[in-house]
Amino acid sequence: MDVTSTSPVGQSPESKLHFLDYWRIIRIRKTVILAVFLLVVITTTVMTLVLKKTYMSTARIEVGQDMGDIALLMQGGQTASHYDPFFIRTEFEKIKAQSVLSNVVVELGLADIWSKTYATSVRLTTQETIDILKKVIDTQETRNTSLIEIRAFSEDPKEAAAIANKVAEVYQRQRLEKSRKLSQSGIEAFKAEYSKQSNVVLLAQVEVDKLRKQYQISDMGDSLSQTTLEPETVRAIERDRIQADQTYAQLSTLYKGLKEMNRVDQRRAIPVAWPDEALTRYTQDLGKAEQMLSQALKEYGEEHPQVKQLMAMIKTVDRQIEDRVDGVLSGLEVRVKSAKAVVDELAAHLEAAKKKDTDMMEKYRPYFAAKRDLENKQRMNEQMSARIMQETIDSKIPRTGMVEIHDPALPISKPVRPNVTLNIILGVVVGLVMGFGLAFFIEYLDTSVKTIDDVERALQSPVLGVIPQNVGSLLEEGVDSPHAEAYRVLRTNILFSRKTDKASTITVVSGGAGEGKSTTIFNLATIFAQNGSRVLLVDSDLRRPSLHKILNVSNSMGLTNFLMKQNTIEEVVQRTPVPLLDFLPSGKLPSSSLGVLNSVQMRDFMVKAKERYDYVFFDSPPIMGVSDASVLASEVDISILVIQYRKYPQAMTIRAKQMVEKVGGNLLGVVLNNINISQDSYYYYYSGYYYDYYSKQDDNDPTSGGGKGGAKGSKDGKSAKSTDRAALDIKPKY
């Protein structure tokens, strides 16, 4: 299975967090999470059980504005006061005021009680007791109502009930007393002011009477209106003038209209426009005579004496009518002139009356000013008298509605603190939050390599293989162990990643010590040899060689002896139990051989080794600490960087890669080592399936004992293991 990255080298794959990444962190850090969780929960539970029990009692009261229980005198009724949140909050503070709490302390004797409770050698002062009392009481409003809950806390339920009730009683008493005192003081102030105002009214009355006598004012009223004769005279003359002016206008218009008519029209209009009895009678007589004349002419003729008599009568009546019309017109003219004279005379009288009224008003001004001032003072005095009476009655009306205790506090048997259930739930929640938070914080601080994506993103190099945790020598585990398959995958990726088939010298480097490069190079060489290739394994870590310990051979003679020309290659190369796999120990490192890897002899050795073997593997020291690793990386065909999972920071790994590239080495890729497959599910897809596959084979194999490698757990397995160890007694090949 190929685990190399599909993205080309040199491109940084996009970093995205998935839910599985978080789950991976949780699985890896589950010990930290569980430890913090248990610590918090156990601590919370113990502290909750150790704390003393606290009981709460509640007294519910209703607070209202300063109003009596019944409607006041001369008021239609008292309207209910509206909800005022500022008033309620003000009463909150008043309930916990110093004056209220000091009386509670004194009346309940809390100073003596709490001195014994807290086991103090000196009796608590009143102020100290008040400070403690403030901490054990609380007020709370019932939303959108005038109800206030007074809550008291104590280790004794009876004491809690007593404190809550006493606070409510003292607050009620003090508020009623304060309201009564304010009313009394207000009434006394009103009475004193009323007495002063009464004296002022008497003095003002004396001044008004004096001015009335002085100016001989005929004031006919007691109100603010001016009731002297002058304004009345002006108004009477004005009424007469207006009436006379109307009469004159009517007569003048009638006379002018009649004068413009001819005589016939005048004779017809006057009886209607200006009725006259004589003119009406003459007109009626003329009509009768003309009627009789017309009848006589028909009977007797014009020369008849009766006709002549009637004609003479008609002339006489007609002349009378003419004279009467002239008389009416003359009389109407006289009436017009008379009306005009009346209008002119009234206008003159009106002007004189107005002037007199103006003069008298200027003269009477001090009097009326004094009168207005007197009436204002009298009105104010009357209002003050009514207010005194109202407040006096109001002060005697009960005011139980100002503070009413609805629900007195009762001792409660169930404690409110500590809340065991709530505290444990909070402990569980806080423990989980702190555990997960600490786990993710540690993960954030951990800059080591964790995933294949970390390697490819930081190093821009492909991952060639993933090696599981606790891998040992394949000589001991057997070629069919699940771990061997991981190295087979690594071998396959190395072969396919080479640019040329001639690249046969391979070294494994690491940034720091203990990252597993020696085990990796040994097992990789074993896999190559098992595949039919001639392989030489060279322990070129001259300062801290370890491969000879894996093979259980002597390190007294090896690479250093050959490079210093003390022995030939045939003398230093040894055979191993694995066919086609030969081993070259490092040999002793005298001080004269420092830097021997960077020599002509070393390069000649590599040429000879490549001629005799298909592949040559070189173990190396950490590249960050010793120059030998850089020398080997520059001389071999392929370099592989081993990175141990979650051990060193990424910066160190990046620096190791840069050192390989700096000396011209060919870094083929990276091997992730020591991966805990069972703990980190991220890597299960790369190597976990091997274990499932081989464990199924072991279960189906009747000769296996169910252990790893198919040999452990049975007598045959033990004998096979002893045989392998006996085969580790390696002898020189040549």
C-alpha cells in the first residue's frame, strides 16, 4: 500500500480542520482530559459535602405610595398608584439601610448570638454585626408587581425566619413612623404660615377700607370687577346713543325716499311707510265720493245738481289729501332733524362720560390694586385653611397599605446551599470544559509532527512509510509479523520513488537522537534481503553504534578498521541469519579516526560495496549533532529522513531536511516512526489493516498459539525463538 502524498512536492496542501482531527486530539489526550475531569468533579463533590448547610427563609411584602386606606375629604377617591420600577428599587436600598438593620441587630440581639456563633473572644460591635447582616439578607422583586421578597440565609432555619420577619417589621414600622412625622411637621408648618397670612389679610382689608373712604368710591361689589357708577353711566349713554342713531338712520332714509317720489307715489306710499289716520280717512272718503260720482253720472248727467255737489266734494277731499301729504312730509323732516340733534347730543355726553370714567379710573387705581391684592390673599388663606384641614384628617387615616406583610417567613427544613446536584453538574461541565480546553491547549503548544499532512505541509516531501509503535527487530518478530508489512510498504515506495535503478546506497538520518533510525535501517535492510537482493548493512554511527547490539555480535572490528587499512573488507564483513544480508559493524573509534567518513577510503569503500551488493544501507548519527550524518548524506545515492511521532518540534525536522539538501544529498522522502495505531485512528488506514489481516490468519492457524508472529504462546513457538537466538551467533563471512 502506497502512502506517498498525491500532491506534488513543493506545493503546500491546504490545511483544513475536520471533525476527525478534533476526535483524534481527544483520543490522544484522553488521559489529560480524564485526569482533569476527575480532579474537578472529585474536588467539587468533596467541597460540596464539606460545606456547612445554609437555610433560607422568605418574607413577602407589598410596598405602595404614601396614601391612606380611605379617600381623603373633598376628593372623589384615590386612584391606584401606577407601577414605578424606580420606586421599587429605591425601597430595595431602604430595606437594607443602616437605620433598618441597626434596629434589627438590637431587637434580635444578633451581636451576642453571632459572637458565640463565630467564637470570637471580643463581642461584635453593632457595625460589624450590620456588615455580617448585609451579607445574609437579600431582596428580590416579583416582576411587574409591587411585591418584594426579603430573603435571609443562616445555618439555623429558625434564625433565618426570625431575621427575615424582623427586617420586614422594622421596615414597615419605620416607614409608617416617617410618614406620620412628615405629615405632622407639614401640618405645623401650614398652621404657622396660615397665622401669618391671616394677619396680612387683616392689614390688607384695613388698607382697602381706608382708600374707599378717601376717594369716596361707590363700589357696589366685593369681587375683582370694577362696580363704580362711571362705567355704568358710560354703558347707559352708549346704549342710548346707539338706539338714537338707529332711529335717525331709519327716519332719514324714509324721508329721503319719500321726497324723491312724485305726488301720486307719495300719496300711495305714505299710508304704508308712515301710517296717518287723517290721511287714511281722507283717502277712504275720496274713494267713496268718486264711486258716488260715477253712479250719479250714469243716472243724471253732468249738469245735475247732485253731480255738481259730488264733484265739489271730491275737489275738497283731494285738497285735504294734498295738504295732509305736505304736512306728513314736513313733520317727518322735523323728526329727522330732531333725531339728528339727539344723536349729536348723546355723542357729546358719551365723550364727556368716557373722559370722566378715565379720569376716575386713574384716581381709583390704588384702591382697586389694593382690593385685588386683598382678594388674592384671602383666596390663598382659604386654600391654606382647607389644606390644613385635609392634612389633619389625612394624618389620622391608617396607612397600612404603604407596607403590607403578605407572607411571613417560616423555617424551612431543606437547605438551599450547598446545592449538591447543581454543584456536581457544574463540576462535571466545568471538568469537561477544562479537560478539553487543556487538551487542546497542550495540542496547540505541541509543534511536533503529528500527521502526514504536517510533514508534507512543513517539509514539502512525501511520506514513504508509516511505522507502528513498539516495533522491534524483524529477526525476533519473524518475517510474517504485521510490523514486517509496514517495512515492505516502505521498501516498495523507495523502489518506485527512485529516479534511477542505479541508486543503491541508502542512509537513514534524523534530526535528533532516539527517533528509531537504527531500527528502521536494520528492518529495511532485512526486508530487502528477504526479497532476494544482496544487501550490506553498515553501522556508520561511529560514536554510538547500536546495530551490533541488535545482532548480538562484537563491535571490536569493523568499518573504522577497514578505513584505517588495518583489515580488509573480507575480514570485517560478517554474515547474518538472514540469507543475502551481510553486516559491517562500526568498529572501535580511536581519536585518530575522527573525520574518517569524509575520506577517500570511504568513497572507495562505497564503490567496492556497490560492486559486490545490490543495496548498501548506512546507519548514521543524528544530523543535528554530528557532522558524520551530513557527510553520509552527501555521499550516498538516497537519504531518508526518519521522524518520530510527537517527539521533536517541526522546526528541528525542517532544519534536518535543510542540512541534507545543503550538502547536496538526495532526500527521497520521510518515514513516520513510532505511531500508536490503536490510539490514533488517523493512521489506522495506513497500517492497522495489517494487524487485522494477520490476526485472522493466526486465529485460523491451528499450530499458532494466538500470539504475534504465530510462534509466541506455545512450546513450538518457544523452541523456534530459541533457535532464532542461537542463529544470531554470527560468524565472519569470508
